[in-house]
Amino acid sequence: MDDRIFDIAELVSKYMTGELTAEEQRCLDDWLTLSERNRQWFDSVTGKELVWRKRRELKSIPVEEGWQALLNKRNRENRRQLWGRVWKYACVFIVLLSSTIYFFIRDVDCDEIIPVVNTEIVPGASKAILYMANGSVIDLGIHQRDTLKEEDGTIIGLHGESITYENSADSTVREELFNELVIPRGGEYVLTLADGTLVCLNAGSKLRFPVQFNGDTRRVELEGEGYFQVVRDEKKPFVVGASGVDITVLGTEFNVSNYPENMDVQTTLVEGCVKINVEQDKESYILQPGEQAVFNKTSGELHVSAVDVSYAIAWKEGRLRFRDRPLKEIMDFISRWYDVEVEYRDEEVKDYLFGCNFNRHATVLPLLELFQSTGTVCFEIVGKKIIVGK
């Protein structure tokens, strides 16, 4: 899909939430003056808060001609200055706009869209289970604010949506003790390790870690997805083990996705520097900011490429954000975060490409209806199951 479509979608999205800068407002005004039909489309979208429910109002608009004229104008006005930004969206309407324009270009007939059954599916929330070295199992959803102590004296603070580990002056046990933090489906949690490293854990994840880092390295083991902000310590490198891959750092920010049902382990570097080691390969790769390393668990191959890191870390910012990704990949995310089962009536729909930028703390129903408005897929909700067909 043409990136320019996402540009105008973002502008209208920000317009609807009052976040437009003066320069962005001028760019939007320019696009609106290019065509009366552009203006009519804009008015119809912004005038309906729940526009996705007005299924019979979709009409074909020649947005490409308007876009080309606007692009030429923007090039004369220093395109980089006007449109440089960090892709921060504030509401669900980016999905609506990008998908709507996508359908307009392809002349899809959406007059007879079948509504998704209006069954409430609520998003996830902060919850986790802590397995301590002394055998205790703590449901952090129940013990939201409390102070615990491990066998070595380590103080564990529970703070509602996060947990912290702190050194204790009366620590007497020298052997390394391990805890495991398990995030269930429909959950997320924030952990601060004893060295000050911050770890944000996504739904369906677990992290095994020492309560104190006593050795030459600070090693943790991840299954699922986590975003790491590592405190620098040149004497003790920080290592994340993930299904045959070791990610070694001194101090940096990066995202690791290692769900057992996925064939790949993805490491995306936001800032700093990390070294990727594959267990069966003596060679290593130094990852630079803006790069992603993808390790295939079956073949053992490692591929590195430059990416837009904002997509990899969108979940941490409260977004469900994809661009031209297979429907199954998006539905896997939805399944974990909303704690629902996904069933496919037609296998081929798994490979259909979709894009979205959705508030993941909202109910999922509007997103499903927008995907369905393509006329290529349909959804049925039965209890906690989403059935996908074509």
C-alpha cells in the first residue's frame, strides 16, 4: 500500500483528536482544497464518531490524483520538515481511514457488509503470576500492593502494575536464587530487576531471572515478548536467552519476540548496541539501532534487516500496529491480548494482508468490523471464540 495513504490517514486521525500542529493543519487543508470529493469524504468521516457502523455509505473516491498533486506541492515545501514525525497515533480512526482508502482504490463493493455479532470482548490488563525460589506462588492481580522477601533477603515490592527487586543489606545467601514471572493471556506487566533494568512483558510471556546478579553476567531467559531497558554495567554484560539465541548487551533498549508457537525469534534494537549469538554457530552479529535480527528456530538461519522499530514496540505503547502483515499474525496478537480462541473456516485467509493502528486497550469489535468491510473476510464471535471465514 502507498505510504501516502497512511500520511493522510494520520492527519485526519490527529485532526479528530485535536493533535494537529499548525504545519500539519496546512498540509491537511491543502489536500482538502485539491478536490471537492476529498472534502466530501473528509466531512463524512469526521462527522460520524462510529463511522464503521455506517456500512452503506462507502463510495469510490479518486484519492490517487489528489495525492499526486499534494505530493508535488509538498516536495516544493520541504517534505521532510513538514512530514518528519515519530508515527504516534492517538485513536482507532487511523485504521478506519487507511482501510477505507484502501478499499476505495480497489473499488470494493461494501454495500452488503454483514455486521460482526455484537459480543463484548474486553482487552487485557496488568496481571501476572510470580513463582518464587522458596516455592511460593503469588497472584499479582490479588496482591497488588505488598512487600515480599526472598530467602536471600531480597526485597520484592508489588506496585499494582509493576514489581521491583532491591538489594538487601541483610542478604546472607550467596547462591543464585531464581524467580519466574508469568504473564497469562490477556495480561501485561512491568518488572524492575535488581540491577535497575526495566522489562515490559507482553501477554503470554514468562521471564526467568535471578533475584540478584552474583555472577559475571546478568542472564535471564525469555519466552514470549519483552521490551528491555538495560542498565549499563561494563563488568557484567546483560544476556537474554531466547530459544537458541543469546542477546548480549551492556546498556541499551530493545524488543525480543520469542513465542513458542512462532517459527522465529525477533530482536529489534531501538538504541545502543547488541550482539546476537546463535548457539550452534560460533559467529555473532552486532545489531545497530533500527535493525532487526530474525532467527529461524528450525533452519538455524539468522537474517538482519533495517526496519521501522515503531511497529515492533507498538504493543508497549498501547497500540496494535501492523502494516501489510498476514491476517494470522494480527489475529495471533489479538488472541493473546484479548484472551480469545481464533478458528479459521478457510485456511487461505490466514495469508491475506492487512494493516492497522489500533488502541489495544479498546474492545476489538470495531477493528474486526473494519477488516470485514474489505469484503474479503468475515468474523463471527461465539463466546470467547472468533471464527474467521471469507
